Amino acid sequence: MQRNLPPHKNQNKMIKTVLSLSLITLFTCCVNQSPKQHNIVTTDIENFWVAYDKIVSTEDSALQYKLLDSLYYKKGTAGLHAMIQAKNYTPQDYISAINNYPKFWNAVRENTLKANDFSTDLQEGIEKLRAIYPHLKPAKMYFTIGALRSNGTTLDSLVLIGSELAMTDQNTPSDEFPGEIGVNRRIYFDSNPINNLVLLNVHEYVHTQQNPAADNLLSYVIREGIAEFISVKAMGVASVTPAIAYGKQNDEVRKTFEREMFYGINFYQWLWGDAPNNFGVRDLGYYIGYELSERYFEQATDKNAAIKKLIELDYTNETEIENFVNSTGFFSAPLEELYQDFEAKRPTVIGIKQFENFSQNVPVTTRQITLEFSEPMNQDFTNFDYGPLGEEAAMRIKNVVGFSESGKLLTIEIEDLAPNKQYQLLVDWRFRNVKNMPLKAYLIDFKTTEK
């Protein structure tokens, strides 16, 4: 933090000498401490460890929460509060992480306290980014400590580093983490993330320059892949994300993404999570976006314009995104063809056993509805929602009786129906068939009889 010197109150003959010394001091300060260096804030790390030591010294859970609040939350920077918001961290997340992984925290502590040592390298990384993208807007970097859900993210113009993950190395233990999470943590720690801290920060810095993604998987993977590709180009190094090297060697990743990009229900199998997939490698969406970016850049005659285009893509403009993707030739067919193929393969609701949908004379005595599907459904997934008429017209479900043995019939028990009333219920696309293909949404819509 930059400190302002207090005003001098010297008098008489000493005034010239003091003014001279003050000017020398001020000049030296300005030369040795570039204002850009103050865009990197690390105070949350010191605050966390003060809080941590107090928290682990007591088994009183109520006191642990009070200590977290007073010593970490209340002293937190804007970056810490942005990280908490971005990752939806709760006090319970922090206390649980602190209590459950003591070996992890003891091992990572020393590395996190080295954050200030990276200031010069980080600033140099930002300047390298500016060299290939002169339109770079300022952003502030905050080294925070989260609750083990992110090594880095952004919120508006803030770069937020989850130091507890970003500054791990091959000596960080993973055996306290359960199952698949532990396996993925081991792979990640063995990649020595602390050695690639500058690259990570530049990646996150790129995000502060990008437009927000539309809420679909394709937009998210493009945005992440662009940030990785641009950071790699700026730094002049290869990506250290395992997913990218894996994807380049396994074309099945592309083929699987082509089938699943429109599902809308499987984000964490492709990005930002440890959800199991068929490949055993997390974050493979980074590869998809990276490959699209790389191909676009390589095909461009004006490389500077290509970089500007990549960073400034408008994800809300479907035509722009579609043209960008199709121009790379990465997928086996244009996006529209892939989408139509996806639509043709989706399961559907054939009808309702008890009455014809949109009927205007459904008996008020109806107590069950049985849906018939075009093919066997995954019996672990059901989802209903309001129709266009909203809550007032919603048909209320009393109990989900269950699927038939074939998986093609689903019976639900409904609450009493009022006479002469229109009812709706949306059978949501989150229903899946046995191949995890999402259902085409189906609107149950009918009107009851007067008696």
C-alpha cells in the first residue's frame, strides 16, 4: 500500500534543506515504486493465516465462525469479497475446508506467503499482454485465499487469484481429498501450479477484457479457450493446462463435445469442476475453445486484428459466434447442422395416457397422470416447471409415483383439480434418456370440466 508522507512544518533556515530532501525522497519513491505495482494486492493472504491460526486453536465451532468473520471477512479487500461473491463461498465452506484438510493447509502456507515475490513478473506479464493487445484496459489483481473451488476467476475489472490452489506444487498432499476430487487434485498439484502463476494471472487478466459469455456451454468454452490462447501468445510459452495437450491427441474429445454442446445440463463435465467424464481429464472445454482460437488465428492474414477479434467477441450475437466457429473448420459440420442433428435425436413425450393434451374437458376427479416417452428414460432425472401462465395455473404434483420398468412411462399423482380451470405443467428438458440426451420440453395444458 502506498503511504503518503505527513506534511513538514519546518521553519526559518531549515526550510530549504528539508524541501530539497523531501523532493529527493519523493523522486526516489516515484522511481523505485511504479504505480502499476500497486495494482497487485496480497493483504488477504496475511489476514487469512492470522485467522487460520486462531480458528484451529479452538474446537468451539461458534467461536471459529466469529474468528473467521472478525479476522478475515471484516478485514478483507474488495478482491476477497468479490471472490466470495463469484464463487458463492459461505462461512461454512471456509470452516469446513480449514477443519477437514489440515495437511493441505500446512503444506501450502509457505508458498502463499511468497505472493509479493511475483509482483515484478506479474507486471511484466501484463505488459507482454499489452504488447499484443494495445487496447488493454486496467485491472487490479487480488491474491485471496478461498475455500478450494477456484485457482482464479474474475469479477468485472478484478482479477481474483485463489492462492490456496494457484500456489500449490508437487509437494502439496492430496490424500485428504475424497475419491475423484483427490485424483484430480493430485494431477493438478503435480503440474506445479506455482511455477505457472504468471500465465494464470495473464489468463484471468484477459477475462477482464472480454465480453460476458452467453449462458450456454459453447460460449463458455470459447471464452475460456480464448483467454488461454491469448495468454499463451502473450507470454510466448506453451499452455500447461493438461486438457489442451490431451485434446490435441484424442479426437474423441471433439466428437463427444459435438454431441453434447447443446445438452445444457453437463457444464461441470467440461468446465470448472471435478464431475466425472469418459476421459478422466477435467476442463476439456478449455481444449475446445483453445483449438477454435488457435485455428482462427492461424488462418488470419492480419494477426493483430485476429487477436483483437478474439478478445472482443460478442457472445450475445449468435450470428457472430456461429460465423467464428464455422470459419475454423474444427467441427465436422456447421453449427446449424450439428444442432439440427441434435434436435432430431432428442427424446419426446408422445402423450398423456389419461386424456389428450390440450383437452378442454378433463374430469376434476383425475388424480394421476401418466406420461409416455418416445424411448426409455434415465430414471434418476425428473424435472417440472411452471408453464407460460405461471404459478397461478400450475398443476400441483402430490407425489412422483415413478417410472415403469421399461422407462417409457412415468406416473405422477396430482393434487385436487378445481372445476372449470386451465392448468399447465412444463415437463422440462432436464429429463434425459438413457444416453443422457435431454428431452424436448413438453407443455401439459388442459382445462377441467365444470363438475
